[in-house]
Amino acid sequence: MAGRRFRKRYLALAAACLAAAAAAAALVVLGGGDTRPCATVRRGSLEISIRRRGVLVPADEAAVTAPFGGFLTEVVPSGASVRPGDILFAIDSSHLENTLRWRKYYLARADANIANVESAGAKAIRAAENEIERHRLRLQLERMRLDELMKGPKPEDELLAKVRLQASENILKARRQEYEILKSLADMGFVSGEEVRAKDLQVKEAEVERERCEIAWKRMHTGPEASKTEEQELKVRDAERMLENAVARLESVRKAHEASLAQAKRQKRFNERSAREVAEKIEKARVAAPAEGTAIVQSQWGSPLSPGRWVHEGTKVASIPRTRGMKAVVTVDEGNMQAVAVGQEARVSVEAFPGWTLRGKVARIAELGKDEFESFLPETRDRVGEAMRKVYEVEIELPEEAPLPLAPNMTVTAEISVRSAADACLVPRMALLGDAAEGFYVEVPRRFGAARVPVRVPAATRAMCAVEGIGEGEKVLLPVGEDRP
């Protein structure tokens, strides 16, 4: 009996506990407690946008660059209104003026060098021409001698040779007679033997002269000797070769003179061009505004360019932007680029004018990305390194006639509308459970617990989600504690 009563009491106590637990669970599920709050599904529109910061840039600008490297001596204040011809900035040109003086000095030396080259060349050409004339005269003389040798003796030459032969025979005969007389006298002792020997020597000289005249007479009838003809022909060929060498030397002298003169003239043209370029640079040292507008002075190392700063050739010092039709340039992370497309609408708010919003459209998307930290200053990049994440520049066109006085480099915030869902059922983001792989669902309260309802999510933001699979006005349970994805 005692055991049976104990079992009855135990069963009664267990039933009471179960009833209490069921009541508590029903209270929580039905929203009676604060552990599982509920949200009502409502109908509305949902817009998904990408929010990024950027700057304003002009659609077009007249950029003014430094014509050469140097120190700035004058810079127009940034934001000043200028008209065409007003000086925007000036560069120190003292070093160019010194260079110009040296160029003029080199130019004068080039003129003197040309005069010296022309004088020396003319002198060398005259000397070569005189040498050619001498060799030409010598050739004519040798050819005349060869012609005379080949023609043979003239009648007067033959007569002269005959006269000389007869005269030599008469002289020889007279010398022999004198010798015979002196010899007979010497035998008788009237003259000395020395006189006889002297006369004998005269006789022999006369014989030699007579033989020479006879040989010359015979040559008059036998023609010129082959050896003498060959010798004269050699002299003619030697004179011809000397003349050809002289002509070649003249041509070489002329070419050398032309080359030296061309080199001197090239040097002069180089100095003229250098002097002209330096003079043009000096004239460009003061740079004027090409158009009317507001001058924007560029910045380096965080501060605008000012007098005393060094600029390199080609550096953009100032610009006159066209303020109509400005563009907002923002950078979008590579993970969101697939959602951005040309033509999407965007809302642009300028930080300098709170409460104003401009509407524009995406006009251009950069084809190549850049590192997110690439726009940092070099000293900052040296400290932080690279972000190892690509971002892409996106240009947003703004209306031509903006109601605000926009200026370049103003900081803006752009919201690019990438997707929208109209007339959709909306639930808080924290009410959405599950994942893309296994599917999303929401929990709806039931009388005894919570039921899972599968849903499809066509659009979602960080706060709200557009869902399909649940009706307007239904309740969905929210998680307790930290937000769930």
C-alpha cells in the first residue's frame, strides 16, 4: 500500500512539472517573455547600394605644367579668379640666362671656326691645283720630247751634224800636221819633248771629237735608239702617274674641306638651336593662364606649391578646371565589383554642403585595379606596406547644372544603387537563418514551439532582407543575444 501511494505522488509531481514547463514554453513562443522577440513581416521596397567615399574631379581642365625644372619664384593663390594672360606662376631662370651667355660664346667660336676652315681649305685647294698644273706642264714637256725622239732629225740637224763632222776632220788634219812638224823640230833639237807630247794629246782629242761627230752623223741616218725611246716613254708614264696622283690629292683635299666645313656648320647649327631653345625657355619662365576661370594650385607633400619649391619639367603646377559637369571618383573593393555596372544610378552627398544630395550615373569603371594603399603618400606606404587588396576607380557623372558651388577635390560620399526589390516582403536581417549552401529559413511561432519556413532571398542589406515564401503580416522570431547571419 505504501509503495502504491508513493508512485501516485511521483506521477502527480511529474505531471505538474510538465505542465509548468509547457506553460513557460508557450509563454516564450507566443511572445509573452523577452527572450524570443517577434517581428512582423511587412511589404515594401528594398534598395541595395554600395557606399564609398571619394572626391570631385572636373570633367575637363586646362592643366598648366612647368616648362622646365627650377625653383618657383611666383605662384598665384589657389582659388583666385584669373583671365587669359594673367600670370599663374614663374620659375627662376637665372641659370638659363647664364647658359644662354655660354651658348652665344660658343656660337661666336663656331663662326670663327667656319672662317678658319674655309681659309685653310681654300689654301690647301690652291696648293693642290698648283701641283696639278706643274705635273701637267711636265707631262706636256716629256710628251714633246718623246714626239721629237720618234720623229727623227730635222734637215737643219743633219746639215749641222755634217758641218761638225767636216770641221772635226779638218781640225784633226791640222793637229796631225802640227804634230809632224813639232816632232821633226824636236829631233833636230829646236823644241822640247814636252811640247811634242802636248801636241800629241791635242791630236788624240781631235780624233775623239771626230769619232763623236761621225757617230752623230751616222745616227742621223739610222733613226733613234730603242733604249732612249723606252727611257722617254717611262718618263712620260711617270709624269702621267704623278698628274693622276695630284688630281686624286685635289679631290681628297676638297672632300676633307667639305667634311670639315660641314662639321663646323653642324656645330654652329647645334649652338644656334641650343641658344634658341634656352631663349624660348627663358621666355616661358612666366606662365600665363590659358583660359578664364578659377586657378587651382597643385599640392606636394601635403601642402600647395609655393615660391621656393622645386618643380620638375612637366610637373602640373596649376589648372583651371571646368566646374560644370563635375565627376565624383570613388574606389570600389574588388569583392563588390561584380555588382557595379555602367549606367547605375548613384546618390552623391558633398561633405561641404550637409543635407544636399546630387543624383548621377556611373559613367566609367576602371579596367585595371590598383592596391588600396596606392594613393597614400610614399612615407605612409613605407610604413604600412601594401593592402594586398585591389580596388577599382568608378566615375560618377553629375548634372551639368548643379545647385551647389562645387569645386575640385571636395570630399563626397556616393551610394551606388546596384539592386532593388519593389513590393517585396521584408524581414529584419537577424531573423534570416541558414546559409546559401543549405538554404535560408525563418522561424515562425506556433502554439507549441516554433516552425521553420524555407524562404528565398532575392535581395538583402545589412538591416533588412526581401524574402519569398512568407506572407505579409506574419510573425517571425528574432534570435536572442548577438546578431545571427
